[in-house]
Amino acid sequence: MGDETHESPAAAAVFDALGGDYEKAFASSAAHRASLTWLLERLSPGSTVLDVGSGTGRPTAATLAGAGHKVLGVDVSPVMVEIASRQVPGAEFRCDDILRSPLPEGAYDAVCVYFSLLQMTRAEQEGLVRRLAAALRPGGLLVLATVPLDVEEFDGVFMGQPVRVTSFAAQDVIGMVREAGLTVEWEESTMFTPSHPEARPEPHLFLHCRNSGA
């Protein structure tokens, strides 16, 4: 379920337990690297980027900070925040629940939301995407990745850890970002199997969006 973590108190225990194994399991995602390349090609030098569910800081924060951008990573897992702060000293990381974090309007040139919605309710996901869109400057970019499945509060196992997952079918994810005022400029769907003995193939959807506001 991506290289970033999921925002909820229950998720903190899951990703505290996974730690660096999470990063290793998703390190080979070519779609994630392509998504970051898309973003880098469109950011002005020294852009301000919010990384929602920043995980271990790799590859997202590390790639963006390494290119000279100002990155703030927010993650609910204190273990992940500690790892990210150590691995990516060029970025700032904060342990917080993004659902309760202040998001000033027009504060960011870009927002990354890589697989960080899946343990939120559908209402929370919709509300957060609207708030993140409002936090973008006019013309700002939002990259969102998720597992596009029509499931609600599904109890499963992820890399040996119990998780409760909620998501939308692909067309509904696209509808959600459009309703938030974002234009989808590029989308990519792929299947990915994490490098972990207990992992299974999972569909990934990457949406690359722009704030339509003038």
C-alpha cells in the first residue's frame, strides 16, 4: 500500500511495527518514481511541498528535498517520523494526524498524498482532499496515489499486521479530486507486489492533478 503511511491513531501502531520494512517492500515501485519525476519536472526551484503520510521519508521527501525543494512531512507514526528525520535531514518532519492539522489556504506549491488515505473513512478522505486542494496555491500540484478498490472498513492483513481499509473504485477517486476543484492531468494504473513474503499483488492508481483556481 505504497511508500507512505496512513493517517489515523490505529495506523500509528501498524506502521510503528513495520518501520523500515515498509520502505524496503515498496522501494521497487517504478510507478512511484515516475510520479515523482512528473512532479519534479513541473515544480519551480525552491517550491514548498507538503508530504502527507511521509513514512520513512523515502523516496518522496528524499527525492524532493534532494532537488532543492522545501518539504514538510506529516505522519501519524512516531517511529516513521524518527526514521525519516534521520534519513532525510534536508526535510522537516512532524508527528501529527493530518485530519486535525491546520492547513493554511494557499500555503503550498505541491502536496503529495501517496497511499495515505486508506485507513480513513470515506467522509474523512473526501474532506481531507478538499482541504488539501485549498492549501494549494493557484496552479499548484497535487499527486495522489491509492489502492482503487470499492471497499469500506474491510478488515485485512498487510505485511503481517491487521489493518482496516476503506477506499473507492478508480472512477470515484477521480470524481473526488475533481469535486475538490482539481484537474487531473495524468493518471496511471498498475499492479504492484511489495517485496515482502506476506504481501500480495495490489492495484495502484496514481493521479497527477493541478489546482484549477485562477
